[in-house]
Amino acid sequence: MNTTIVKMLEQHHIKATPMRMLVLEQLMVLNRHVALLELETILYPADRITIYRTLQTFVTNGLAHTVERSGQGMLYALCRDNCNVEVHRHNHPHFFCTKCQLVTCNTDYVIHVEQKNADTKYQLEKLEVSLRGLCPNCAP
Ligand SMILES: [Zn+2]
Ligand SMILES: [Zn+2]
Ligand SMILES: [Zn+2]
């Protein structure tokens, strides 16, 4: 486990520190989107600012990405699309379970966006699609 974690950090040009290794391990174990507060509880007594900075480093270096949950702030999850320092390549939507509030990266549904107007004055930077419904645990 530790070798994998150190390797993942190195691949993203992040120096392995005990805190970074802990946070990365939790993101791998949980395997879903988590809020800073949740990580804070799990990693207690680690300090919130340190965890926050660690997550920011992961996002900047293409190891993690964020999704905004309305009214509840940012949620973090590991990238699975070979993201790196230069680019985040995401075309996966996020699935929000309306019953248990679970938020997962979803690859069962694929989103395609087509530019229909070649002369568009809008410059697309990021595409965010959210799917809402019942997760496998909540679906009857
Ligand atoms: Zn990414
Ligand atoms: Zn659910
Ligand atoms: Zn995601």
C-alpha cells in the first residue's frame, strides 16, 4: 500500500509527507467524493488547515478533483483519468444520490458535448454535469 501511495505522489510531482500519504490513503479507501469535514473527523487530531492544503496540492497536481455540492461546499475525490500538473481530463459526470447523499464519479453514463457554432464567442473551460437519482445501495 505504502509503495503505491509514494509512487502515486511522485508521479504527480508531490513530495511524500506522512500527512499527504494519510490523506491519499483515505481517498483511495473511501473511493467516493468526501468533504473536508469528513476527512478532518477521520484523520483527527490532524489539523484542518493542513488537510485543506494537502487537498489543494492534490488538486493543483492532478491527483484529485473537486465537485461542488450545493450548500455544502467542496467535495474531493481522486482522479482516475491520468490527470497531471498540466491538465485535468474529465468527462465523467457526478452522481448525487438523493437518498443517502453519496457522491460518486460515474463512468456508467458518458457525456458528449458538441460545439455547434464554430464562431462561438464563448470559451469553454470546464464542463460539469450532475446526475441525480438513487445509488446502487438505495435503488429498490
Ligand atoms: Zn483530474
Ligand atoms: Zn444512496
Ligand atoms: Zn469525479
